[in-house]
Amino acid sequence: MTELRRIVRGYAFTIAGITIGVAGLVALGAMSERIVRFIEGGDRFVLGQISVAGRGMGMGTGFTAGGLLPAATIRKIAEVEGVAGVQSQVMLPLNPTTSQFMTLTQELVLGLDLSVPMPNRHYRELPVRAGRFLREGDRRVAVVGASFAASRGLGVGSRLTLEGAPYEVVGVLERMLTAPDRFVIVPIADAREQWVAKDRLLQTLLASGAAALTAADLNTGAAVGWRNGQDPDAVALRIREKVAGVNVQIPSELSRLLRSSTAFFSALFAGLGALALVIGGLSLANTMAAAVFERIRDFGVKRALGATDVHLGREVLGESLAVTLTGGLAGIALALLLGAVIDGWAARSSQQLFHFSPRLLAGALAFSVLLGVAAAAWATFRVVSLSPAEAIRRGA
Amino acid sequence: MLRAAGLVKSYRAPSGAAIRVLAGAELTVKEGEFVVVAGPSGSGKSTLLNVIGLLEDADSGETWYGDERVSALGRNGQSRARARYVGFVFQSFLLLPSLTALDNVLLAARYAGRRGPAARRRALALLEELGVADRKDHFPPQLSGGEQQRVAYCRAVLNDPPLLLADEPTGNLDDANGAVILEGLRRRARAGAAVVVVSHRPEAATGATAVYRLRDGVLEA
């Protein structure tokens, strides 16, 4: 312990340098992981179902943007060969203003037809952290995403007002680091009411009686599942072929679309991560090597007193391990602190910028320790190749 | 104890020209002898001491510690020979700033494989003998020059080396502190060590068994 204190005191500036380098590396890595998890989560979702919307433009948003998808069309979809189940959905922006245009994901209201099991193969049910998920027959209750709940301080039993109507929060989802984190999920009947309340055109249309619409026709889309052994793309193409007036998203196409639309962010953060790795790595290696070179005179003196390569190698290994571990852990702690502060601020607008996975933290620590030790070993090798007299002269 | 024969050492000047510092120097020092090497600055005294102390290699020539031709050893072999045979006292003390006075003294035991309570007891006794025991927990920058050299002297003699090499040991000291260090070295010689002191100060030669001058790279009596 005394030895560790001596090392920490003697290498205070080196440790500070490593701390800052590792903190930068971890913070950028956590931002990169966040975006990767978001994209992977979205990809997993769209590959788990066939998303269908009515042809045309409408109020719908999210994965099922398009026109109305009437009940009769949904019944036709269910009859297509290979289809295992169809769940009607209403997806609406919680706040339909342009101010949310630049957000990573909008806050959405998702209305689900609870008489049908969720057809998404990757999300048979959404993971609930507290309370329960919606049940058939529920009305005026909501299950909210983790970010949505955090931004508004909501928990099970909280009250929520949507389009002037009161809702009770019965469940909060686990943090999924993807779209549902910002969802409010309600029974489809409640979502339909909200849709009508939001959309003056729809109000006018319904009031005029010109269109033969019932509540069951007010769907922005449907999630379609496929039978075991069926190719989802083939089922999707079959729906497109057999059912008129629908926009069918081919799962693999949608996945490609999602990836290409987020490619910029992926590339940006991958680039930033790589840059952080290079800059942080160089800075760390340079700091560690410089710390050894600074002590060139000490090495000369130690050799004069009889230190062999093994003695010096062991000392440097022990010291560099202590220094890089201390600096690495402090850097991780600093990054976690910064992340917590920034995410605390971002949570007010339902955002989360960092994801500190155990894999990232362990990787950053291992990276800093291995690189630091390697740099120190290289510098030591250079120093011990000098004669003791030369080392003392150069360090004078 | 020490025998150096035909030591030749040259340095390369910035112009590329070779500067010959040692040109076949010969030196033999027996156990119990106190030998002083004098000469003006730049005459090569420190180079001689570095070569016979295995701190740098000669271009040619041999150095023997007892029956062992140590100049032929490899890097780590020479390190082990230094730990076993040699104690150094340098003009600029060369204490490690990150260690306390006591830890600096104990450093010599560490590399000689003599760590333990006995080494610690001896280090404390030496610091007491040199009058710096109360400074044992101080770091070098907290010590005066005289105190630092006393600590460095304790480090040099901790392992009771049979050969003591001192390079201008009083060069940075006042007369009183210089006298303490020189007397310590003479005492070691009386106790049986072979002591070589390089100095341009006349008082260093007091009590010397032999005084040499280094002139044109060769030692002259």
C-alpha cells in the first residue's frame, strides 16, 4: 500500500494524463455504443415482423407511416398464405410539431390491438421493468418507455394526460436503448380517440359522414407475423401482390433502409471511436514512455548499484501496471461521472447519449493497461541498452 | 582487488574527430589501499573511474576484480559484479528523488539480494554514524548537499563492498562535509576495502597510499 501510494505520488501527472485520455476514449466509445445499440435494436424490431400501412399519406408515423389501413384490408392480409397473425396498430407522434424533427427518435403513442398476440418474432412482449403490460379490455391506461418515464418522473400509478384525457401508468418498460424507450403504449381504442382529437381533417371527414368509416378502420398500420418455415420477404411480397391499397415493408429492405439512413451516424461514431482509440492510445503510450524516459538518470543510478534487466523490467512492469490501472480506473470513473451528468441533463428531453457497457469499460481498461505496459517496456528496453554512465549523463 | 590494464577510451567529438581520453591506462589497487587519482578537469579522471567501475565500456583493455575479468562480462553480468564488488560515491550524489534517505540507502541492498531486517538495521546504523539518522524519512530535495552526500556514502558502503570508487566526492561540499566523507573513505580502506578517489582537491591525497596523475590518458605516479 505504501509502495502504491509512492507510485501514485511520483506519477501524479502521468496518471492525470492517462485519466483524461481514457475518459475521452470511454466517453466517445459510450456514445458510439449508444448509437450502435439504437440501430441494432431498430434492426431487430423490423426484422421480426412485416410492417404494413395503408397506401398514401396520412397521420401515421414511425414504422407504419402511410394512409389508413381499414379493417377489411387487415382481414385480407390475414388470409394471405404464410401469414400467422396480424395486429392492428395506431402510431402517432405525441407532439406533432416540427420542433421534434431533429430528435433521434420522436416520442410516439403506440396503440395496440390487444385481442391479438404481438406478431413480432423478436418482441413477443416488450420487457416490463415495473408494473405490467397492457391487457385486453384495458382502457385509459398506459405503459411507458424508460426514457419517457424518466423525463417526466413517471412510475406505476402515475397519472398522464393525453389529448385532454387522463391515463394511469400501469407499467414502465425496461430501457431498451431503442425506439420503445420513448413510447407511450395504450389500448388501440384510446389511440384512435387521440388520433381523431389530433387530426382536424379526420374530424371533418367523420362529421361529414361522406366516408363509411368505423372505429375499427382507424389504423395507421399493422404488424404481420409469418408462419414457421416461411420466408418473411416472400410473405411480404405475397401480401403486396394479393392485397390492394397497402404499403408493405419487406423486412430485409426495411433493415437495409434503416441501416442506410443511420449510416451517417454509425460512420461518424465509428470514426470518432477509432480516432479516440488512436489519439487516446498514442497519448497514453507517449505519456507512459515519457514517464520512463524522464527517469533515465534513476535507471542509470540503479544499474550502477547493480540492477539487472530483470530487476528493472520487474520494477517498470509493476509501476506501469499500477499507474495505468489507477489512471484507467480514474478515467472510467470520470467518463461515468460525465456521462451521468450529461445524460441527467439530456433525460429532460427523453434522450440518452451514452451507453457504458461492461464490454466497453473492460475493453478500455485492458487497452490502457496493455498499451501503457507495452510503452513502458519499450522505453525501458531503450533505456537499459545505454551504459549506466550514459544514462546518468543524459538524465542530468 | 582491482587491476586495470591497457585501458583505452575515445569519444567522438561533434566534428566527428576522435578524442582519446584514456590511452593505455594501468591501475592496480590492493585491499586496504587508498588511492587518489588527481588531474585537471577534462583530463579523463571520471572516464577512468567509469571504466574501472563498469559504468561504461573501454574501447580496449581489461578490468579485473580479484580473479574475475569483469570487463568481459555481458550487461547483466557486469550489473551483478557491481552489486557484489563496488560501491560508488558520485560528485552529484545521485540519490533518487522519489525515495526517502533510508530507502535510497537500502536500494544498494535490493540489487545485491540482501533485502531484509539486517540490511535495514545496518542502513540505520550507518545513517546514525554519519549523523543523518534524523533525516532518514526526508526526501533528497529536503536535504542539504552535505546531508545528501552522507546518505550517498551510506548507500555506497551498505553492502561492505571490497571496492569503493569515489568521483570528486567533495566537489559539491563545504570543507567540513568534505572532511567527513574523505575520512569515511579512509576508514573503509583501513577496514580492508580498496578505495579509489578521483579528485582535484589536494586534501583528498592526505593519508593516501598512492597518488596518481592522469596525463595524456596515462596514469603517472
